[in-house]
Amino acid sequence: MNTKEMRAKSPEDLNKELLELRKAQFSLRMQVATQQLTKTTELGRVKREIAQIKTILTEKARAA
């Protein structure tokens, strides 16, 4: 997801997306632990998106 698209979403939508990404991150961590993960870059991508969403949520909270 693009940063511009994230900024256009409401905080409720961002929280839903954050929950989905955290579930995906957990799944990826389990795949790493069992050595089943083939795309290791997915873990970094999900981690980066989580950080972006958290940053945007903080910015929106301060603006309100």
C-alpha cells in the first residue's frame, strides 16, 4: 500500500489494516521458526508497513 493511500484512510480503517498486518507478521514469524518461509523479504515489508501505519496514526492523533 502506498503512503498516500494510507494517509487518505480513516483511523478506523488503519487500525483494521494494522490488525491484519500483525496477524500476517505472526504467521511469517512462525514460518521462519519452522523454516518454511521462502520469501524472506515479506517479513521486512510487513514490518515496514506496520511502522508506517503506526506513524500515520500518531500524526492523525496529534492533529486532532
